[in-house]
Amino acid sequence: MASNPTFTKAPLVSSQTATGEGIAVPAAWRAKQLILIGLVALVALYYALGGYKSSGNESRVADNLSPFDFAGFILVGALIWLSTPAAWTVAITTFQEAIRKRWVAVLLGFAVVMLGVSTIFTFMSPGEQKKFLLDYGVGFTVILTLIMAIFLGTSLITPEIERRTIFTILSKPVTRLEFLIGKYLGLMITLTFNLLVMAVIFILAYSVFVISKEGGLAGALSTSNAGVSRGGLIFDDLNLAKTMLLHLGTLSIMAALAVALSQFTTGITATILCFVVYFLGQSAPYWERLSSGAGDASKAATLGPLLTGLVNFVYFFLPRLDRFDVRERLINDLPIGANYLLKAASSGAIYAAVLLTIAYFAFSDREF
């Protein structure tokens, strides 16, 4: 790695490296962490006191309160606390290495071009131009960022071991937990950066399209017409931003899954398994109907006890990635409530934490 973490002499707490050396965490760093954890606690308090309920003009699909919702907030706070200066140094280095990869830059450049000219393809769906454009833009972004998450995740730690740079890194005051967390944070920074660039480009392209179709900015912002943007441009752009934000939850789970699988199998196998889990997770509602026997295509009684047990097993362990896909609501001009965002984010944090814990146990037992 290009750089190594530096530390101050006055620690607030210490962690241990594999050689038993104490790692000092500056008090100023811990103070910043406590501030961030306090902000997470305030969001959790808002959610508990009524934030789980939809406002009058928002989605009512998440108007319920579950103890598991708060587990996600707790795990986010734990991740903040474990993000020490050493982990952050690893994260920044990981981001710099990932963003310099040629194929990542090519994918990002390709996405910028295709999203920037996306309005050209609206002729393919006369009368449904807005729906086609939204579905195209979001779907294109989802596919490219998913490819980045899986391929970067499966190649995050293994090359360090193959190049034997892991010996140099762990000989420094960096624990294996800090190394793993730093790698994951660096991957998430990379994915967030790429998703942000794509989202901004597409929102700008969509806004220009709506303004041109509505005869100007005033018409695009109006909510009293039945034109292309029935809810108004601001409503559409906010819904688009929320859709992209939810997709970041999918990326956090898939990145953690890729890191975990890379500890048990080869990169190619881990990549294939990640794509399989993604498509199964997107079809989680089908597995739910199949396991419960509801619907015309899921007569559980005809499956037999063995197959029914297998279906229940698959459904129990599948990540509910469908919760992060709200394209249907986006296309049909339905609002995406803040309560839904928080509930989905909490469930994503739980899935990612479980996968990272598995990855850490596997990584900590490896002999270097």
C-alpha cells in the first residue's frame, strides 16, 4: 500500500495487533466518532417517536415499528466506532487504488455518456417516454454499479495475499479487523462516488427532458398540469434521488457478500455466486409466496415436505434485495417515504453486518 497510518502518543483506548502491540486511537478521533454516533441516535429517536409513519402524501408501505429496525441503527453506530484512523487510512488507500483501475474508469465513462444521451432513446416508446426514460436510467445505473460492487468486492483482499503485501500491512499497527473494515469502507466510498456521478448525470438529463417537454421551467415545476411530469419536476427529482439512495443499500449488501465469499472460494466462483444471490434476492417475493403456499403458482402442499423445507431455508437466508428496488413506484409517480428509506437502510445494515462478521471470522483464522 502507498501509505501507512500514523498515530498520536495519547490514546483514549487501544486495540491489539496480531503481535500484541497497542494501537493508540486519538481522543479527538473518538470525539468525532461520538458526534456521528449521536447523530445516528437522533435519527433512531426520530424514527421511534413517529418517523416510522408516513406523512399524508407519502408511501404507507412501511408504517410499522419493529425491534429489528433499531438493530440496524445500532450496527451503524458500531461500524462508526470501529472505524479507527488505521481503518480509515486503509479505506482511503483502497478507494485510490480502485478508482485508478482502468476498467472502473471505462465503466464510469461509458455510464456518463449513455446516461447523458439517454433522452435520445425515448423515441423507442412513444406515449410512454417518461416511464421508459426512468426505467432505462435507473436500470442502467443499477447494472453497472452492481458489476463494480461484485468484481471489486471479490478482488478486494485476495490480491493482497497473493502479492504478499498483507505481511507488510499487518506488520504495521493495523489489526485484521481494522484492515477488513477499512477495505469495506474503501469499497463503499468507491461505489458511492460512482453512483453519485451517475445519479447526478441522469437527474440532469431527465430534468432537461422534462423542461423541454413542458415548454419551460415554469411548466416543469407546475403540479397543476397533466403533462409529462404529473407531480412536478421537483417531485420527480426527489423520487429519483431516493431511488438511487436505496440502491446504495443493495450495493452495501452485495459488497459485503462479495468480500465474505472471497474468503471461502475463488474469485470466479464468488462472482458467480454473488450474481445468483442477487437475482434470487430480487425475486424474494416469489419465494415468500412459494414458502407460504399463497398464489396460483405456489401450492406448497404439492411441493412435498423436502422441497417445502428447502424453499423455507432459501427464503430465510436470502437478502430481501427487492426492498431496495422501488422503480415501480418511481415510474408510476408514487411517493417514496422517508420511513421506507430508514426501514430499508436498517435491514441493509443488518445483512451487511452479518456478512462482514462471517468474513472477519474467516479472515482472522487464515495463516499468512
